[in-house]
Amino acid sequence: MSRIGRKPVEIPAKVNVAVNGQEVTVTGPKGELKLNVHPQITVKQEDGRLLVERPNDLGPTRALHGLTRALLANMVTGVTDGFMKTLVVEGVGYSGELRGKDLVMKLGYSHEIVVNPPPNVTFEVEGRNPTIIRVKGIDRQVVGQVAADIRGLRPPEPYKGKGVRYSDEIIRRKAGKAGKTK
């Protein structure tokens, strides 16, 4: 069996889980998430834990087993603690600011770029340092996708390191021109 899929998902006291056929709804202090489980996978709730089971040992079914368990664990974590991605903006004049709920980015283009947050996602910009942007939300996939979209507006370049990068991302720098020799 899948090592990940075999492990039960613990449900904290403040989280409410409803299994209705192939639809699992997780409700917690931060919000509510829903997941439609693949028809081959079954989810059971027993003794404050979620158990994920599969009918056979075929490769695709084993993959779905581990995936479903990981998605359910991320849902439980999301409605209790939430997820966050931190982005760093580097470059002279590059910055981000909040206007209402929207994030306005200045990235060296002739215009400002406005990023509208999807539902259940919020942006934070450090007050004194407008080059650090945090994307927060309860759905891990949505938070990661929004952060990737913001990074894609001006990916970091290897010569000066200008652009938008993740806080834990390391940019491999290149030397640039070596110069002319006579």
C-alpha cells in the first residue's frame, strides 16, 4: 500500500468534516473547503480521523490513494492554520503596495500592474519594506498558483537578480560580459 495513503488524517477538535458519498467538506475557523474524490477511492471518518482506502494495487489507483490523502491533509491544515507564500521584489524602483484588497506592482514597466485576489486569498505588504509580499489563504493550491502568477509578472533574471522571487529561492548569478582583451 501507499505509505502516504495508509496514514490517517487526524481531525482537530475545532474542525468539522462531512463525508457525503464522493464529496468531502472540511469546515474550520478560517473557512470551508470541498473536494470531490475520485470514484475509485473511498473516504471514511472514524474516531476523529479520516481513512482513505483503495480497491486494488494498480499503479494509477495507488497514485490516487496518496494524492487524495495529501489533499485531505492540506484541507485540514488550511482551515486551521492557513497557508502562506512570501515573495521578494528586487530591483531599483520595483515594489508592491495594497490598494484596498488589490495588489499594485511596480516592476519597471511603463505601467503599474494590478493583481486582484481570488476568493479566500489575501495579500500583505510589509509597511516599511514594500519589497516583501505575502500571499495568504486556506487553499494551498490557490495560494501557490497566485504566488506563481505574481512571480511570472517579472521573473528574476540571472545577471543582476532583478525581479520577483520566492523568499527561499536562490538565484544562480551569471558573470556577464568578460570585457575585451587586446
